[in-house]
Amino acid sequence: MVEQVSVFLENTAGRLAELTRVLGDAGINMRALMVADTSEFGVVRIICDMPRRAVQVLDDAGFGASIAEVLAVEVPDRPGGLADVLEALQAEGINVEYAYCFVEPSGDKAVDILRVDEPERARQALERAGVALAEASTLYELD
Amino acid sequence: MYQPEFEAMERSRLEALQLERLRDTLERVYASVPLYTRKFDEAGVKPGDVQSLDDLRRLPFTVKDDLRAAYPYGMFAAPLRDIVRVHASSGTTGQITVVGYTKGDIDRWADLMARTLVCAGATPDDVIQVSYGYGLFTGGLGVHYGSERLGATTIPISGGNTKRQVQILKDFGVTGLGATPSYALLIGETALEMGIDPRELPLRFGVFGAEPWSENMRRQIEETLGIVAIDIYGLSEVLGPGVASECLHKNGLHVNEDHFIVEIIDPETLEPVPDGEQGEVVFTTITKEGIPVIRYRTRDISRIVPGECACGRTFRRMERVSGRTDDMLIIRGVNVFPSQIEQVLTGIPGVAPHYQVVLTKRGVMDHVEVHVEVAPDIAFDEVKALEALRRTVAQEIASALAISIDVKLVEPKSIQRSEGKAKRVLDLRNEGGTA
């Protein structure tokens, strides 16, 4: 399991820019950012190098930020890579709440971030299917 | 005038009648309502000490909390076997307040509402549609009895089912309407949507009250429906509708002073202010048997319109109510205290007890949006879960306030905190605010 920063945001102009500036000023580097939004509010999900520090600085700046535990899996950066992972979960009847991906700087692997309803069963299902889980230490500093 | 012998009574005779009825009421409440026995004793005043109307100011006030504490029957001055009807306030803070009426009260109430309808130009030839709610709320039955007393044809349709309201308005040849002003306007707009121009119908007048409304709203109602719109005033603690009503001159509401003594007080010093000055409206009932109230503080802000009215009625007029001295809001005719929202929020995990109520008009009806802060440590980040949280908050607030509302989740600490009075309510209803 890895730590993701989740932030509740109202849908107002400039709010996302303010959020990223707060992180930038604190010297926090983002690996991935994903926004889920409705007409009235959004949730910003961030994988970054210092998640706990990010929550702290965002909290101090008046944002509602928290740590969410998510699964991170490494898949070969090729067509069908994510499908293999999701099929393994679906076979076990595990629901994926949301998912997003980013590519490792080396370029040959993609990291899929998955939020599932049963994380422990999901982890076991993925191991059985031969999917490698990314270690937290490869994604960010363990602070 | 329905009862010109009273409505146009010479002032000195009226004041003599008031004093006689006041003294009789004071004797009765002092003997039969423990709360008044105690209050009068604490104030060191006996009913017999009241020798003139000016002595009224020596008496203690009654407030809504007194009625709440006496729930349900504790302030009745008549035995329950003599009470033939009860109503209860639509307010939803804590305990509701219950009021009781004797046969005599119901009889006098019918007369007062007949006066009100005649004030608006009604005659026994009229067909009056009563679109106020019937039930514990006093509006429906109040207008109903007045209309029957007058001898008008009375249609007890109550509120709701607006298309049917329009159909009956048209088919039954309705000439007078009783409703909250916002509902009257909704009936008018629904008629237009149905291809019926209400201005071409026989409808001639309406008596509207139970919620604050403006001159702009009056013009809108009069133009849409092609009628004369009359403002009426009342509250269940004092009677219900029938306490005061405008006449066709529409310059203040004549208080039925042979049944109620009206005072305007400074809400800070609690001293009466001279006619013409603004303050809190205070009523003393002088003919009620079921639940008389002495110097009841309404929290409504108004003033006495100086001078005489061209209609010939000698009753003094109170100006259209311009506000409240507490935080009570009247939304679609329902009394709402924003403090109830805080109680609801403290019981829901995931949100902070910080909120702001934003009132706008959606079409002609009041629209309520409550902004609620999510908790800073909100433990979930799925849109689905947040939507479910929003729905839960909306349902809980709606059930506590007894009105439907929308909820908007906002960021932690985003609602302005201020020292002293929190800006809990943003009322944009009279500023053309829409949502």
C-alpha cells in the first residue's frame, strides 16, 4: 500500500493553482495528479515525494487534505498492461473505486494507482496473478 | 366594514373598552395561570393595580420560551373541557408551542377574519378559495371560518397540487384567494403555464400573509393575477390570522384593537416607544379565554403608522413587518431557526459544524442552500462517498427544519468566522438573488 494525498476542493477558479503553488513553495515534487470533479466540488489526488509533509503544508494553508491508502502496481508500459491488472481484480469480485496511471521516468514501466474496496484481498489476488506491487520507497521518501 | 360599531369606534370609547377588557383578562390569568401568578408576584404588581392603559407597562412580558416551557397545556386559562380546538406553531425549535381556543374564542376569531376579508373588499357574494394549509397551522382554518362567517362561498382546498388550484380557481368562478404571497404568485405563474390568463378570471382580491413580503412582490402578484393584494398579519400565540389587516388604502395594517392591545417597544431597553418609531411589536390579548397572553413579545419589527386612515376605521395601523429581532427566518411560511442546523451537523461525521444558509428565490419560491464545511480530516476521497455525505446532510437538515433544502459541501475553514455575531444567513431573497 502506498500513501496518496487527497484534497477536497470547491470548484472555484484558481483553487487548483493555489494548491499546486503551496506544494511547490514547500519543495514538494509531484509524480502524479488526478482530479475527480462534480459540478460543485472536486477531489484532487496526488502522488508526491513527501506525502505527509504535503498534508501538513496543505492543512496549514487551509486546505482539507488527508492521506489515503491506495494500491500501486507496476506494469509493463505496453498495450493491455492495465487490462491484465483489472481483470485479475474483477475475477475476485473486487471493486475499483478509481484508478489512474503514470509512467516511470525510466520509461519502460507504468505505475497504476488503484483504490479498491477490499485492499488486502486485492493485494493477494494481484500477487497470485503475478502482478508486481510497487514499493512505497520507490515512489516517495518514507517520512 | 364588517363590525363598524367596533372598527370605527371613537378612540376614547375604544380605550375605555380596552381597559375594561384588560382588567378582566388580568384577573383571569392571575387566578388561573400559575406562570402569570408567579410573574405578577415577582414584578410586585396585582391585577387591581392596573388603573389605566398606561399601567400596562408595569406588567411583565411573555416570550415564546414561556409557551414552550408550558407545553402542551400549561398556559391555558380555561379548563380543557372548555377548549374546543388546538393549534400549534409551525416553529420547529425544540418544543412546539400549543394554543387552545374556547367556543367563544373560535366565534370571535371568525368575526375578526370576516373583518379581514371585508377589509380586502369581500362580500357575502364572493367565492373564496382558501389555499392556506389546513391543520395545526392557523392559516387555513382561520380564513375558512372568517369566510363562512361573512357568508361567502368557501372552498377549503388547502395548499399544494397547484395545477388543481388553478383549475378550481377557474372552474368555480373564484373571486377571492387566501394564501401565502409566494404561493399566490406560484398559482398565477402555473396558470400562465397552463395557458390560463388569471387576469381574465373573475378573481378580484387576495388576503396574503404568514410570511414577510415586499411592495415589489405585491406589485408582481397584483399584475400577474389582476387583483388587489392585501397584507394580513397574525401569529398563533396571539390568535392566528385576524390580528391585523390592511384595508384597501394599503397603508399599514389596522390592528383589531378591541381585542388586542398593541405596543411597540425598544428591544434593548424594553420601554415603549412613541407612535411612528420602530421597535418590537408586543401584543396583549384582551378577549381571549383559552390562552390569553400578556405583553407577548413577537420579535417582529414594525412601527405604528401615525395619523388617521381615510377608510374610517379608528384602529391604529402597524406598518408591514420589516424584520425580526432574533435569528428566525420564515421560509415558505415555515419558521426556521438556523441554530437547529448546527445541532444536526454535530451529529454527522465527516462535516464540521460550520455552515451558512443562503436564501434566494427560485422562480417565486424561496430556495434554501446550506453551505457545510467538510471536516478537515475527512477520511474518504471518493466522489461517491462525498455525494452520499451531501445527501445525508441534506436529509437530516431537511427533516429537522421541516423544509426541503439543498446542501453544498465547501472546503474546511472556508466559511467566514467572525467575532461576535456569525454571518450564518445570507438572505438574498429581496435582492433579486437567484440560484
